[in-house]
Amino acid sequence: MKELITLIVPCYNEQEVLPLFYEEVSRVTALMPDYGFEFLFVDDGSKDSTLKILKQLSQNDERVRYLSFSRNFGKEAAMYAGFCEAEGDYVAVMDADLQDPPSLLPEMMSIIKNQGYDSVATRRVTRAGEPKIRSMFARMFYKLINKISDADIVDGARDFRLMKRDMVDAIVRMCEYNRFSKGIFGWIGFKTYWLPFENVERAAGETKWSFWKLFKYSLEGIISFSQTPLNIASWIGIFFTIMSFVGVVVVFVRRLFFDDPVQGWASTVCFICFIGGIQLFCTGIMGQYLAKTYMEVKNRPIYIIRETNKKKEEKPHETDK
Ligand code: UDP
Ligand code: MG
């Protein structure tokens, strides 16, 4: 039997681009006759006619499967749903907007087959067509997160990657609520080949990521994969404890030996305000971690499916054989 490749495609309001995507991906898969394909579209609560288009596609092509969420859960949840439902021996994630060129698939597959890698990930070597300020912040983020976390996160890495079944199973086991896939892919390990490519602009439609959304996502990444902010809070605490001890000695000495009159009201007030600010800042850091812990402890489902054309076939248990 042919080996099966599942392509997971998260879609949120992608009605303009879906027909183009389907055309391109059909063209590329026709070039790979040795493999079977499953196109797993995840409709992340789209408000346009994305779902309608997916239904049409699935009627005309039995390789097309769709999962439709009960509301917008975000790209991370959509990818996770894809990983949980994928049936392929190999699984790839790619955006619907053709920014992840499907034409790279044959090359990615041959690297896995011939060079003994478990996955092939892609990396943009240029950020052409992206606002300058966005690129600048993105670079700063990658520098920072690599310094302070042990997950290896490559600058310019896209979520577009092809991987073997074992790796997919490992990802499915990482069932955390606050998901940051770039970190998760790095954390689980396995041998990954990095394939560089030139940035491609969105084929149609608009980006779903505002600057603010990206900023919050980057904080999510830092908090999920690093405890450094908590350590910084502790170090600031230790620093100020030592400083205050020195301060007490100074005040004592001045009072005992120099008999200073009361002075320095302004500096005292500034100092108290400053310390107050630092304390709130550190409490805030702890609050961020606590909030994430709270969401994890609730153990809510990461996504909820409202509609699908095909449920995953339950694999028989060992004992059923
Ligand atoms: N996406 C999603 N849910 C969301 C936002 C985005 O499934 O809440 C999908 C979107 O349909 C696309 C991919 O994630 O396939 C990447 O989104 P986009 O192209 O807007 O991001 P960019 O490439 O600008 O970073
Ligand atoms: Mg895009």
C-alpha cells in the first residue's frame, strides 16, 4: 500500500485563497504518485464562506477532509486538532495563503527518505514584503527567547514542516493549553533538517495577525518556554534586599557619629515610588505565570469540533487483534 501524507491546513476566513491553494496543492501532489494524500483543512471558526468551499471541495475530492470548529480557537489550536486527527504516515502543516510553497514538498519528502531525518522544517531567509518594524521586533524576539529558554527556536522558522509519524505522536502528547508550536517542535527534539526559502507574499486575502496579536503571542512563547522572567524577579528582590541593608547601615552610622538633622525627603519619596513600581512589576510577572497555570489546571479542551465530514478511524487496540 502507498504511504499516506497528511497536509494540515489551518484556515480562518480564507475564502479568497482556498481555490488557489487547492489548485496548487493538487498540482504538486500529482507530481508525487508514489504517495497517497489526505488534505486536512481545519476551519477555525471562519465567518466567511470558507466552510462552504471546503464542503464543495470534499464532495469533489475524497482526499479532502475538513474539521470545523465551534468558534475561532486560533492557529495553534487548529494545528493541534490537525495533529490529533491526521492519519498519515507523514504529516505536514502549511498555511492556506500559499506563503508556505507546496512546491517544496517533493524535496522535503526526499530529504526525509534519503538522508535519515525525522522532519524537514522551513526557514525564511528574507522577510521581503513585511513591514520593517515588524521584522525588527521579530528578530529581537528570536534573539531574546533563544537566550532565555532551552527550546531551540530558529529565526525565520515557519510552522511549515513535514514530519514522521513518531514526531506527530510526540506532539499530540504535548497537550498543554498554552501552545507555542515553534517551541514545542524544538522541545521534542528529533533530527530536523532546515530548508531555507525566499519569503513569498500572501496569494490573496489578508493577514490575520495584528501587531498586538503577535506581541501577545511572543509573550506566550516566552512564558511557556522560559522561567527566566521569574528568576529576574527573584534577582531584583535579592538586589534590593542587599541595597536596603547597606542603606540601614549608612543611616545608622550617620545618626550615631555625625548626628545629621532630618534631610532628604524628596529622595526618600522617589525611592519608595521606585521600589513600589519594581514590586508591582515582579508581582505582575508572577501573575502571568499563575494565569497560565490556572488555564492549564482547568484542563479545558484545546478545540471543539462542530462539524466534520470524516471522523478519524479508531485504530484497534493491541488486545483486540
Ligand atoms: N489562522 C487560523 N486561525 C487564526 C488565525 C490564522 O487558522 O485565528 C490561519 C490562517 O488561515 C493561515 C495561517 O493561520 O492559514 C497563517 O495566518 P496568516 O497568513 O494570516 O499569518 P501570517 O502569514 O501573516 O503570519
Ligand atoms: Mg500568511
